Amino acid sequence: MPVSEGSEAPIIIIKKKASHAAHHGGAWKVAYADFVTAMMALFIVLWLLSSSEKIKKAVGSYFQDPTGSGKMMGSTMGGIGESLTLTKDDMNQLKQKLEQAMKTIPKFDQMKNNVELTITSEGLRVELIETEKGMFFESGNAHPSERGEELLARLAEEIGRLPNTVLIEGHTDAKPYPGEASYTNWELSADRANSARRLMQGNGMRPDQVTQVRGFADQRLRMPNDPTNPANRRVSLIIQYLVKKGGTDSGNGAKPAGAPNNAVKAAPPAAQPAKAAAPAANKASH
């Protein structure tokens, strides 16, 4: 209809239905979960950086072997033995790890020439070799020196983490022990070995880990051609090979038939029982 002059044009209102945007799904949830995971990883890394070396090793061992040594986290087995089978084939690896552990001892440079690690048919032998004035034990008695206590305690801490059993031996030179006839090199060698056992079991070595304590006096000289040499005086720790289940292993940790735990091979039958330590007045260069 034509609009006449002077009349107003009609107002046309068009109504449109507002439509909602397409549903965006749960993408935001995935992004949020990724953010939370990243934050958790960050805080775990920050925690590890501030944790002790023992915790770092335990966590690391879990990711290397989730079904094995990682389960020992927080236990006494989470140390140098965590990745070792500790049979004949890998005693060399244990030797290297013990050498590294001893290097952490203050002033170890002053005693390193008197510590010898050797792989033998019995296991890994750690020998603490004396000097003329006495390096690891006070001259003439079974009391460990300050250096001896420090080294034995460090070794006990590391060896105590292993499943292997240990033998401890005491040796003297061929010089007769002066003073009382009832106290000889037999008693001194056995007392030093037993003193080392007590100290080590008080510093991390398990009570059932030591199977024998032996005193040999001068019967197994380190230097047979020089029987009075102070290097013949020593205490030896033998970390034995593990016994394989269902078979035997040469040089294993099994005790001889009928041999009791902590047996001390000391004086011959006629000798008197060993004393705890030699009298202070009878000190000699043994």
C-alpha cells in the first residue's frame, strides 16, 4: 500500500531467536589436569633437591627397578648394596664402592696406605694394617685408636646394608707378648677382632651379620720372611659370598658344620680365657 505524503512509515520489528554456542566439551578439564600434574612434578623435584643423599638414592633405585630394590626405600638395605647381587661376579663392584665410601672419612689420606681390599676365595677381604706406633689399635692392647674407631664405624655403616655375612680376624706379629704368661698373642689377636665386632655392631652392622670372630696370633703372617714386621699386625674383615639357593658357591658364607656363631679361635687348650684387654702397664708394640 503506498504511503501517502505526510504519513509515518510503519515500524517493522524482527525478532530472532538467540542460539547458544556449540557445547565446548571438557577440554578445560584436561588442561587443568595437565597444569596440576606439572605443579606436582615441580614440587617433587624441589623436595628431592633439598632431601638427603640417602632419599635420593632410594627414589632413584625405585625408578631403575620398581619391583626390586626400590621397595627398600627407607630401610637399611637402601645403600651401596641396593643394585648389587653380591656374589663372586660382582665383588669387584663392591670393592670400588667401599673404597669410595672410605674416601669420605676426614684425614683418610693419612691411613689409606694401611687399608687393603682384596678379592679372595672367601670373599672381599678388608685389611687394617698396623704401623710400628699403632694405626688402628692402641699399642699393646685391644682398644681401637681414634682413627680405628672412625674407620670401623664407617665400614660398619656400609657393610650393614649388605645381605652378606662377615668374618672378623685378628693377627699379631711374632714378638712374644710381655708380662703375664696367661695373656699372649693368641688372646690379643682374638680380643682385637672381638673389639672390632662390638664397635661395628654398635654402628650399623646387624647382630646376626658376623658369623665368626677369629684370633690367629702369628700363625698367618702377612710377611713370613719378616715375622716381627709391624705389618703382620692387622685386623681383617671378610665379606663373604652369598650362598646360592639350591647349590653351593666356592668361598660362600656358610659356616663349617658344627661351627657356632661368633666362635673365637683363641688360645690353645692349655691357655687361660682371654681378657677384655691387656693391662695398661704391659703395653708393647703388638
